[in-house]
Amino acid sequence: MPDDFERMWGDLAPVGRSASSGGYFRQPFASAERELAQWFVEQCAARGLRVETDEIGNAVGWWDVGSGPAVLTGSHLDSVLDGGAYDGPLGVVSALAAIDLMRARGVVPTRPVGVSVFVEEEGSRFGLACLGSRLASGALSWEAARELRDRDGVALGDVVPGAASSLLSSVGTFVELHVEQGRDLVDRGAAIGVASEIWPHGRYRFDFAGAANHAGTTRMEDRQDPMLTYAMTALAANKQARLAGQRATFGRVAVTPNGTNAVPSAVTAWLDARCSTDAGLAELVDAIGRQGSERADRDGTSLTVTAESVSGAVTFDPALAAAVAADHEGGAWPIIPTQAGHDAGILSAAGIPTAMLFVRNPTGVSHSPAEHAEVADCLVGVSALADTLDRLTR
Ligand code: HGY
Ligand code: MN
Ligand code: MN
Ligand code: MN
């Protein structure tokens, strides 16, 4: 099976997966996405899996066997800008490999098994994470989603036909395998782990408004510089997150008019904040906003904070997590929290019993070409996923 795994991993050709250069910014709803969809269709066809897609671009390869509520496994193929090669694709490749392994073991499920690819999990183009799974699970309506716009102002409704999705209507359980985005498994010396929960997290737009002026002729005391207010707010975000033992960063900034020799008129920055509790997340963002507004008063600028998307805490079903973790002759796999959002969180919040398996990442780094997983650990993940699917479909 390792050869198969390596071949499939190498076959992720449209993305040109390469551990050295990491992943690509797999722009959803564009040519790269279509090439990835074609790769997935070919992988499913090679296994006799019936491919079902919805109007948004989500896809499931169905192993039509047995009857009753289906067990679905899978992840996403899109990425963040210059991201890693494993975040997302590892879950899809491992799901296909797990079906190969179940068949090699002579397992015949009593229920249908599906392999899913949800689009725009990172929200890299339209700004809303888990866009595909939110639409597929009904957590988000197409009427609301179609107006989402990318950085060029293109609306989602103009890119995909869209409609309510019925892709998950027969799904009884979802299991997502994912590369770990952190060092918990490394520190524990475990090849895989099981998710207990997903931290609350959100994306917030900070609009700083000032007064455009000449960068050279305007005295420092006469400026209303939104870049200064932004910089001090970024400092405050770092300080508040450290004080609270939580996570916050401004990963994206847009400057208007973005000229070297002009004091900007406006700066828009997007904050990503994560916290172990819902209340803590709200307090953290409020504290950052307050400090930013106080600074704006001093700078003669203004600050408006808009919560663009907030995902509440997700706690996975403890019995299901324990059952998945226990599927190991050497004793139970560790059950650990994650600060990363996942499609599994959306499906769980939509009421579908869900579990997550993590594969050790020796670097602990993610959303970067440094993200990595050893094939040996990946194969342990495939075997654990196959065990889990087998047990869930007996
Ligand atoms: O951003 C996240 O939490 C995930 O990697 N989509
Ligand atoms: Mn990610
Ligand atoms: Mn991911
Ligand atoms: Mn000039």
C-alpha cells in the first residue's frame, strides 16, 4: 500500500505537490480547482467510486455498498497563500488509501462509504473559511453566500451556479483525517491523535481611517496616519493575546492609496483570533478593539471593527472520539484539542456525529511550505482511518 500512497500523493499533479516547495495557493473556483477536481474524479473512477458533485463544487466519491446512513470521510484540497502540501490533501489522499486498504483486507461495509472534498475550506478567495462545507451542511444559505466577493470584487454567485446542496443528506457520520497543525503529537511521541474539540475562532475586519497627505511636506504633528494606528493596534493584539494565553494576528493588510510618498488615507487589516472559550474570544477582540480606538483618538484617526465570521467552540462527541482513539492495539491514541478550524467542525455543529484523526507533523508548522508529515506516520493514519471506517460500517 505504501507505493499506492506515494503514487497517489505524487498524482496530485495539478497541484504539483512537492514537499520541498510546499503546497500551492490552490485558488478555489478557478483553473487550479478544476484541475484538482479532475484529479479527484480520476482517483474515484480508478476505484469504481460514483462521483456526486453539488452546484458549489463540493464532491463525494461514493462506495455504493450496504444501506442506511453513510459514513463519510475526506477533507479539502484548497490551501492558504503559499501554504503547506498536507493541510487538506492528506485527508483526501488518506481517505482514498483507506478504501484501498479496506478492500485489500476483504472488508465489505454494511453501509455506504463516501470520500468528500469540500471547496474553499481556507476561505482564501471569498474570505469565509469552510465555505463549501457550510453550504453543504446548510449552515450557510446560498442566498447569503452568493454575495461574498473576492479581492477583485468578483461575487461567488458569478463564479459558480450555486444552490442548496443535498450532498450530505444521506450522511450519518463524518471522519476527517488531517495533518496536525502544531507540536502536540511530536511532544507526546505519538504518530496520530484524535480531536477532542476545536477552539472558537473568528476573522475581524479593522478599518482604520485617516487623512491622506504628502509623506515629505507634512509635519509629523500634523498627520492623521492610519498606518500608525494600525501598527499600534497590531502591537496591542500581540500583547493582549499573550496576556490572555490565546492567539491573535493580523495576517492581511490593505493600504489606500498604497503609495510610498503619501500618508495613507485608510488601512484595512484582518485579525485572526482564537481562544479556548467563546467568552474569552469576545473579550480578547474587544480588548484589542478598545486599545485600537484609544490609539485612534490620539492619532486623529478612526477605527471600525467588523466581525466577518466567528465560529463557536466545537466539542466532538466524547464517546465517538474515545472509540476512534481506542482503535489501536498499543493503547488509545491521545485525544487533543485543535486551534485550527476544519470542515469537521462545521459538520459537527450541523448535528452530524463527527471525529477527527491527526497525523504527526514533525515540524509542527502549518500554513507554510515547512508543513510536513512522514510517510510512515501517514500510513499509520491510513490504517487507523480504515479501522475506524470498518468499525463504523459493520
Ligand atoms: O485556518 C484554519 O484554522 C484552518 O487551517 N482552515
Ligand atoms: Mn488550513
Ligand atoms: Mn485544513
Ligand atoms: Mn509630488
